[in-house]
Amino acid sequence: MIWLDDQLHLFPSPLQAPLEQDIIAIGGDLNPRRLLLGYSLGLFPWYNEGHTPILWQSPNPRFVLLPELLTVNRSLRRAINRSDLLLTIDLAFSEVLSRCAAVERPDQDGTWLNPNLISALTSLHHLGYAHSAEAWRDGKLVGGLYGVAMGGIFYGESMFTEEPDASKVTFVALVKAITKAGFRLIDCQAHTPHLERFGAINISRPHFHALLREYIRIQPHFPSTADLR
């Protein structure tokens, strides 16, 4: 583990860290160049609101979804088939971030989506790396998710829902769209029972980085709203 300063330094390789150590580097800033460098190495900033310095994480094991393992149970398939939600991509990125930040999570104190990180992710969105998917009903945003795309990997960050199944319907539609576009891996970061039901699995850090090295070279185009239909 190393301390970063405000200059753009190379991160240490997560593969050189002990497997039981999730925090690979501390400090630095959220400059878009540093964020992109971090994601290219499988690192992401994850620290509670008001907590300083920045903690750069590489969980072991890593929770991922291989698109071919996507599981949609019978009740959700029925919900998808009868859904009248309007699904979009990148129509309300800032609002999706704000809604995700406002979600109360019983196992967390505060939110990692603090104003500095929201600003940094918005910069990545303008650069074409961060994306959102949204669910609408009668012009109202009722569900969504966001993440960062690099190479053939989509780093899923967070989701929210304001009505049953809205975020699930959006997630399934996005996974199918990015898979068709050529993405090969969806990083879910840390285990949740919710994503496990979709077929996400734990893999070791070395396994994750083997996939990262292979898929980061792919350059698919991120899908558009039309690809969700």
C-alpha cells in the first residue's frame, strides 16, 4: 500500500498486494486522468462521505458478472414482459447519481457518492467513460444505475429504484445491450445477494486481473437508448 500525492503517480500493482488487503493505495485526488488510470488497473475509489483520504480499492475476492451467466428468474421475466417502463441510456446521468447517493444503505455510514466524487464521475461522463441507464414512468425517473466503461469492461457502481422491479428491468436490459455491443465483463465490486441472484460470482484477484488484461484491449461502442428496445 502506498500514499499518493496530488501529482499523477503510477498506482502500485494490485497483484503485488497481499490477497487479504483490499486497499491498495491511499490519497491522491479524483482527477479524471487518475480515475481512468485507476479503473484501467481495476482500482476504484470507495470511501465514506466525509472520510479522508481517498481509499483506492481492489477487493479480493472480486464480485463479477460474466454476461453469459446472466440469470433472470421467472417472476422477473414476467415483469420484464409486461413492463411499460421507458428505458433510456445517458439521458439523466446527474439525476441518477443524485438518486443513488440518496439511497439509505443499512450496512453503510453515509455514502461514497460525495460531491467530489459526483463531480469527478460527471467529468468522466462528459469524456464518454461514465454512463447511466434510466427507467421512466409518465416522465418520472423511477429507477436507474450508472457505471464506468473501459475497454470491454463495465464497472457497475450503484443503482436505485422507486418502484418494484424498475432497477432490475433496467439492469437486465443494459446487460443484454452491452453484451451485444461486445462487452465481456461486468464488475460488481463486492458481493451482494441482489446481484448474486443475477448470476454474479466471486473470483480471485489474480483471476480478475487476467480477465482485465484480456478485455481492456477491446473497444466496443457503448450502446444507445435504441439498443435497449
